[in-house]
Amino acid sequence: MSNTSKWVTGLVIGLFVGAITGVLLAPSSGKETRESLLNKIDLLKEKMSDLIERGGEYTSEKVDLIKAKIAALEKKLTKKETV
């Protein structure tokens, strides 16, 4: 498991535990507590989407870099074969 996935797992678990603790210790009414939980869930969704998007961008950059390196190697091999 990579450091990023460990971090994301820890984030999700921490938010879940925090939300449960908040519900159990909340001095708010049930309706207010549910609204608060829904807001926290929406925030978690936004953060997860952001992490996934950044991971996709990182992966895309690496794929482009690898493609460029392969193209350069193909060019070198083609030149050596013609010589």
C-alpha cells in the first residue's frame, strides 16, 4: 500500500471516527446533528474528489513522460538500424 493510499485511508477513518464521536457527544438536536453530518459528508466527498483528480493528473503526467521517453528510444533505434 502506497503512502498516499495509507494517508487517504487514515483521512477517511479519522473523519468517520470524528463524525461518530461528534454525534455521540453533540449537545444539538437530532435534526441539527443530521444536518451537520450531511455537511461533513459533503465536505468529505469534495476532498476525496479533489484527491482523486490530483491523482489522475499525476498519473497522466507520468504516462505522457513515459510515452515521450519511448518515442525517443524508438527514434534512436530506428537511426541505429539504418546505419
